[in-house]
Amino acid sequence: MGLLRRLFGGGGEVPEWPSSGNRSSALHLWWHGVDAGAAPLVAAGATLEVLQRPSVERLYFWALQASFVDGRGTRHGAAHLGLQWNPNHPGNGAVNWGGYADTGDVGSVLAGSTSTLPSTPDDPNTRDYGWRESVAYRLRIERSSAGWRGKIIDLMSGDDVVVRDLYVGGDRLANLVVWSEVFASCNDPTVVVRWSGFEGYGADGSIIRPRSVGLTFPPDGCPNTDTVADDVGFLQVTSTTRRAHDGDSLAVPRVG
């Protein structure tokens, strides 16, 4: 942690907690131009690595999110697929694939198939998943016969797991974004994740990669979070000095 603090700086004078209603801080990376191609997007993927895991018993959530739409522009809801540091699960390891038919109504939770993964608190959306620090995981959302499927692939072991299917309409993805949502004190120890490998997959077999991403930092979150580009992708960091600004656009690194 000492090296990370030397790289990213300290938190400075910050409030103990964010001012949001649920006491969470969010950091977003919105993909630019991916869903504007000729072919509708029928899948999307991103790679997530937790480089410095949390050390407190609070919820951290890192996810790839997409909206479900059809050719007429009708919205069918949105969902998020990602890893959690969640004290309700063994070793704090969990994976979540869930969402809402109406993103403005938290009561409109999407129904889905029963996951083959266990869940200690018996949560249909959040399942036990023993992810590891500094291991890359591929998150993939794809069309299925039942609706939309969430998968997670351990890129070290090759283990490929279907989390479950969500029963939701729409024949294409839109509004792709990756994010961190942190339900922790602004002064808790630094946590670092890396996002990379942003890809959308067209119905015609094309692969579409964003050239840039847009950053948002909701003002009711902790002021000492930051997003930093590196040679691979983007680091989202807590308990640091913020150098990026809400509304910034960053070029996506070209790897390989």
C-alpha cells in the first residue's frame, strides 16, 4: 500500500463519508461511439483486475453495465455484471448479474434464471465467487435464447462461468459503461482496480472498440477518488488525490 500511496498521493482533507443517500461513491467510464455502428450490438466485454483489494468490511462493486433496447428505440431496462467485495459472502468474494426494468424504479428488479453458483445469503442476483487479487477477469454480456446472459472468465485459469440469464427484452445493447461503486469511508485504505479490453460485438460479427471514454464523478461521492490511464487501460482509485475532472474524455490505450 505504501507504493500505491507514493504513486497516487494521499487523500488530504476529506469528509469521513460521502453525502449520497446510500453513502456510496461512484466512478464511471462511459464508452464513446460503440453503439453507433451499422450493426446492433449483441454482446459486450471488458476485463477487470483488482490490483489492490479492500481491507475493510464494506461493500465494493465493480461492474460492466449496459442498457437493453430494440430497433424502435424502446428501452427494456439495464443491468450490471461485475465483481464484489461483499462481507455477506465467503472471503468477501461475489459476482453480481442483475438490474432493473426501469432504472428510476428500484422496485423493478429484473427476474432471471437460477444461477448454478451458490449464494450464502440466498441472493438471486449476487452469488459466491472467490475472485483473486491481481488476476484478470473477463466480464461478458451476451444475447441468449432466454434474454441476456452474464458470464465471467478467469483469464489465468481459463475457468468460464455463466452467472445466469436475465429475462429481459431488447435485441441490442446501448449505453455501455464500466464503474466502481464504493460503500466505504472516504478515509478507508486505498483500493485500485484496472479496466481494459473494452469491446462491443455486432450482429454481423464485427468487433467495435471505443476510441475514448467519458469520466463522471457524481458530486455527492468522496472527493478523493480518481481515474488514471496507464499502458493497459484505466485505473480507478480510492483514497487518493483527484487529478481527473468530471466530464473529462480520455483516449483508450491501444494494446498489441
